[in-house]
Amino acid sequence: MLIDKVKIKVTGGKGGDGIALFSRDKMTLGPTGGDGGQGGNIFLEGKADIGALRQFRYQREFIAESGQNGAKKCRTGADGKDIVLKVPVGVVIKKEGVNGQEEITKIGERILLARGGKGGRGNFSFRSSKKTSPREFTEGTEGEKWEVEIELKLIADVGLVGLPNVGKSSLLNKLTGAKSKVANYQFTTLEPHLGVYNKIILADIPGLISGASTGRGLGIKFLRHIERTRIILYLVSSEATNWRDDYKIVKKELFLYKKELELKPSYLVVTKIDLLKEAERIALITQVRKEFPKSLAVSIYDEKSIGEIKQFLDQLTNS
């Protein structure tokens, strides 16, 4: 099951303490206490795996290693080791009590989540021409501590949306070689799937039903993944009793969830046209294109229609 929203606690490592020591050797008398090491930091780093938040299913708290204390002979303690948590590209990060948010949008992109504490000063660092034998030292500071919400919002060029069982997964598989589950019943797809065609990322968003924006069916759990797609393809099946009603249901739920989605470029795609006789198919396509001149009609078993949708996607690459 896809985990796309988690809350975790992170704490940067404590800085090591400085120490106060003096050399007892002749000719080297004086302070020799070293500084403490820096506490370890905690980072988030993007990776190409939408399931990467599963790691937080059983572990929700992370504490970086503390810096070591200073040592004799003016030696600085070792810094604490950093923790790097790998998360899916497309996550939005919010720290409790902090306005604003951060995002990871590229593979390998890294953000600092919790900074480690500073190492304390040893008495050697307090030495001066007027103060040759200082006894002062300071303790290391605590690392930052945050409660953090991490939410995945898929970043895709094209989002495939529609009622359950309209052929979204089949089309994604055909175009990209993805392995979305396919079957003839509602809610086959229980989590988003991604595929890449000619550098274009397509996202198969689980089937929506009337009332999804208020929690029915799979609810708003996946509606938020539509937000950052460039283009929306509304899929309606040739089997539909009324393709207009099906289209309107899905469109309504998207706009009820977030009205700004209305501003995204969108296209209508009629699927499963192989199920119609030739006369029926021509009549349906003619009817659809009267209202949606740039609509597409496709069957995963018809290479000509697949070629047309690939040509459409190729144009996106050059736009």
C-alpha cells in the first residue's frame, strides 16, 4: 500500500563539550583543552521511488549522532555522523510551528531538516596574550528538534484520470511498459503508478467516483496528486451509458477539490473503442469531437490509435 503522508520527529545531534586541560610538560605549559565536535545533521534527499515513505511506517523518530567531546593536546572532537533519509521526488515538507514549506523536486536534491548542535569551546580557544591560563570552557549546544509532516504530491507531466475501470492502467502499461494492475472491477488501482514515455512522465491516478472530493471511494487521498501535473487527460470508456455524464462527474470532483485545476490544459480520451462495431465507433467519435475537437480515441489493441496518442505526447516533449 502506498504511504503518501507521514509525520516524523527529527533531532540533530548534540554538539560535543569543550574541555579544560593544562599541559604538565615543561616548555609546553598552558591550556590544551580541545573543542567539541559538531552534532550530526539530518537531511532529506530525493529519489525516484514513490514508495520510499514506507520506511517511516515503523520508525517515526530519528536522532543524529552527537559530536564527541574535545580532547587533550588541543584536539577537536569528531563530528557526529549525519543521517540522510531518502524520500520520493515530489514531497512537500512542513515543520510544525514554522510558516511556509519546502519541496524536493529533483533526484538527488537534498534539504537540511535538522541542524546539529555546535561544539563547545575548549579552554585553549580562550587563550590570549592577557589571559594565558584560562579555565573557561563551554558545553556543546543541543541540535534542532522538529516535528515534520512529509506529504507526497506526484510530479508528472500528464495525469490520467477517470471513473474506475475506464482503462487508465492499461493505457499507461501500453505506452510506457509500466506494470499497473489491470482487472475488470472497480478500484483495481489502489495507488498511483508512474510511467515514462519519451521523457514524459505519466501518472495513473486511482479511479474517482462522485463524491470523491468529500471522501467517497478512494476519496481525496489521491486527488492531491493531480495538483502538480502539467496536463490532465480525462478518460471515458466507450462502454459508458453516457460519456458526458462520466466526464462531468470526474471534472466536478477535481474542481470541488481545487478550483485551480480548471486552469490546467486538459483533453478528452475515449478508451476501449475496439469494443464497438465500426459504425458505432465512427458515430461516437464524431459526436465527441463536435464538443471536444482535440479529443483522442484509443484502443490498446489498435496500433494506429496508439500511434496517434504517442504523436500527441511527442508534441508535449517539444512544447
